[in-house]
Amino acid sequence: MSEKTRKRFIAGAVCPKCQAQDTLMIYLRNNIEHVECVSCGFTKSRPDEKVQAATRGSENVIGVFKP
């Protein structure tokens, strides 16, 4: 069975990609907050506070070694 996702528009918000106003909508999927522009398709995700708290913010990554 498909779960309904409640999508809401963010009044006055400007898309960082296409600069269109009032085209960003926000919704939750699997406890992750998603923002999507209905004009250009730009998307951005942000995990909830529990996931962000579990990350190690005090460490600095200079690069990733790929052999």
C-alpha cells in the first residue's frame, strides 16, 4: 500500500538554483525532510536531529583516499 506524503509550499521562499519565488515545497519521507522546486526540479534533503547528532561534527575530513 502506498503511503500518502503531505507536501506543503514554503511561502516567499526563493529557489537557490532557478531563483523562482513560491515554487519550493517541503515534505517528509522516511523521517528525512525534503525540499523540492516544482519549477526546475532542484532538491535538497536534511536528516532529522537524531541522525545529525550521531554524526561526528568535531572531525575534519581533508580528503578521501582512493587507491
